[in-house]
Amino acid sequence: MLGALAALPAVTTDMYLPALPEVASDLATTTTAAQFTLSGTLLGTAVGQLVIGPLSDRFGRRLPLLIGISMHVVTSLLCAIAPNIGLLIGLRVLQGFFNAAASVVAIAVIRDRFTGSDAAKLLSRLMLMIGLAPLLAPTLGQAVAGIWAWRAVFYSLALIGVILVVIVWRWMPETLPPERRLSRARKGSPKTGEPGGYRILLRDRRFLAYAVIPGLAMGIIMSYVVGSPFVMQEEYGLTPGQFALIFAVNGVAMVISSQVNASLLSRASSSGILRIAAPILLVLALALPVIIITGAGGIFGLVASLWLVLGMQGFIFANATSLALDGYGRMAGTAAALLGCLQVGLAGLISPLVGVFGGSALSMAGVIIGCAVVMVLVLATTPAYRRGGQRGRRLETGQGSNAAAEQA
């Protein structure tokens, strides 16, 4: 259930991908403007998480979630009848805003009940469901758009939202009882379980370091998501069906790596895995322009390189997210919201650069390399990196114990 909720934003994005060129043609707009319907969704999600996260700490997880998914249904129906690109972009921003409820609550529910390596393992398993979105959503979207045109994709998203509302209403328990909810009137710190709002989180350099890392990873993913429909279909001449198949194959990489990461966590710390994965990601990203310029392997060489680059994200997202949330048990919704906002906000700011720089394969590779470089620099220059390794393992264990004691 949590996996389905966490995957809703990804499904909302990925079902729409094969239809991007058709949207640009049907609404008589540019490629860059069509790509902003994706970036706008991400930016809306970033803002929505900042609003919905604290609300879930104050009113519980279920109510904000039900309202958010219900509004997702409404905005999906409105997107289906949008007459121009400007209105469609605006509605996609709203759709992202309300989608934020699904991703924030899914992560907060895990933090309500688990900490440390246990939370990281569950987040890795959650990536299995999120990774299924690239496997299934583009193919489903292509099938729907191929029969009823691109607007039918949004009717399908509305139907998915209705199903999720029913599932949550019937089967999702409230994981934040009234006695653990935060009151607006109380002030304090996470150590006492009282809210200091985003001010406390923004002053925590360790939290910010771990929060920026998955944001850069999301920037890599969304640069691929935004650029690949045009690169694969227009630059390499693939059909929409072939593109959907390749997109699914690349989605397998994140599914596999997230499950390998969950297994590795039985023998290694989250911070230790993170410190090794980021440099490897940079090396793999640097191979992309070489393959594109030389044409080595053609489309198969490019897909293989992207497969490896995207696969590394499974070792980054869950570990960085778990480490960022440690120590914020009573502020799980607020912490997850700021974490998600930084992730999605960075991705929303980074991904349009692919179109700005020309929308080519080299543009996509350049943005991916830039994200990988910054990620390694963050790890190399912040306390989050210097406290890695065995000390990181002790830190995770200690915080997990504190959080468990707090919940008990």
C-alpha cells in the first residue's frame, strides 16, 4: 500500500512521457514548453510537501493523505480538458502539489514505526514499487494514448487516484496517534518531541547534507526522464513503443539496485554505502558523453550506459533519506516534507536545463555529470561525509536507539 502511494507521483510523470511529442504538436507549442509540464509537476510537489508534511504531524497521516489524493483526481480530470499549454502547465503544478501527500505520508509512516538500518531497508523495498512505475507506466500510457490520444492518460490517472482513495480509506491505519501529534502552540526541539518547524531542520547541517544528495539523484533521474523522449525518438529514431520498452528496461536497473542495497545493509552502514556509490556514479556518468560522441554501440551503447547510471540511484536514495530522518521521530512529517521538497525542488530546477542546453543527448549527459560532480563534492566537504564509515554506523545505531526509546 505504501509502495503504491509512493509510486503515485512517478506514475503521474511516467505515464505521460511517450505522449510528450504529441502534446507539443497538438497544443502547437515548443519542446521546452512541453517539458515544463513535467518540471512544473516537480515544483508543485516540492511546495506541496512543505505544506502537507507539517499538517500530517499535526492532524495525523490519514486525513491529509485522503484530501491530497482526492484533489489529484480533480486536477487530473482538469488536465484532460486543458485547451492550451499554459493552463496545462498550471494544472500540472497543482497536480504535483496534491501528489505530495502520497510521497510525504508514505515515508513518514515508515519513520513512525522504524529507524536506522531497518528504515533504510524498508525504503529500499519501497524503491521496488517506485521502480515498477518506469516498467509499467510508459507502456500503459502509450497504449492509452495510442487508442484515445494523450488526454486519455489523465483520465487514467484520475481512475488510479480513485482506487487509491478507496484503498487508504479501507485499509490504512493511522500510525500517528493523537498523543504523539504536534500542536502549533508548543515550541521546542526534536529532542523533546516538540516542533521548532523548518528552522530546526535548516540549522542542521547533517540533515541538509543528506537531504541534498537524494535531490541531486532525483535531478539525474528527471534529466533522463525529461530528455529521453526527445533523444530516443527524435535523435535516435525510435518509435514511441520502442521508447516505452527501453524506458522500462532502464527502470529495472533501479529496482535491482534498490534490492541489492537492502541486502547490503545487513553487513554495511548506510553512510558507508553512500560514500562508495557516489564516486562510482560519477565515473559512470563521465562515460556517457564518450559513448555519445564516438557512437560506440549506437543506441545499445547509450542505453547500457544509462542503465548503469540510473541503477546507482538505488544505492543513494534510501540510504541518504534514512540518515536524514534519523533523530526526527516526532517531526517525521515535517522532516520528510523538507527532505522531499529539496529532492523534488532540485530536480525541478535541474531537469529543464536539458532543454535549455539544446535537448540533445549531450545536453542530457552534461546535466547528469553536473549532478554527479556536485553530489561527490557534497559528500567530500560536509560533516555528513567526514562522519561516515564506522563512526557513521555508530551514529545510526545511537540515533535509532534514541528514536525507539522516544516512541516507546
